[in-house]
Amino acid sequence: MAVTLDTSVLADLFLPVEEGRKVRAKGIIEIAEEREVVIYNPKIFIIEFLSVLRRFLSKEMVESALQLSRNINLFDESEIFEVARELSLEVHPRAIDAYFIAAAKLTDSILISNDKTMVNNSRKAGIEAYYLIEEHDRVVGRLREI
């Protein structure tokens, strides 16, 4: 089993957010590493991650944070465009979300996000998805099953 991690989860590791969110995000990453869970994201994750972090952190800190992506398998747009397009017609998610949902769909991954709308749209598309803020214990349990 694999996982698609929304930018909202990974960004919490570096942003000035409520400490509980940071702890939950770190815990998910640690479990994924411990269980050797493969992470798949769309390549556009890099742009979103950089843009979100740069609002709050220096360029140097953002470049350092980007090292996290070394362990993420990234899909080029050409690999997931058609699936994202179909999802846009079926569940009409936000454009960036369509790419994350497409990555999860193509890899039969569990999608984990702090964005309730993305989670709901993922579920509409038949993806096993979790809203980390409210479903942390379920996510941890599910990852430990992998």
C-alpha cells in the first residue's frame, strides 16, 4: 500500500501552525518511514510546497525543507493529466487537488490531507482518504496495518 500526502500535511512540519498539527504531521511521516510506505505525489507538489512555505520562511529555509521531497515519488503532469481531467469532470475538485487525487487513484494510494474538501472529493472519486485533523487515530491505525 502507498500514500499520497497533501501539501497541507507536509507543510505543517515547517509552518507556524498549532503544535498539535505539527506533531500529527511528524508522526505520520515517522510511521510512513518506519513501515517503508511508498509516497506518491504529483510533481506540482513541489511548486505548491515552495509557494506555501515561502510566505512564512526565508528562501534558504524553504530550499532546506524541500529536501523532504527526496523520499517522495513524483508524477510528471504528462503521467496523470488524463486522470486529473476525468476527475475534474466527475467530482469537480479544485485544480491542484485533482492532481493529488489522480496520483492517489493511479497508485491505489491512501490520500491524507488537512483539507476537508480534498478528502471529501477524494472519497467521491472512490479513494480511501483521511482528514488528518479529525481522523488522526484512524490514519495511524491504517498506516500501521500496511
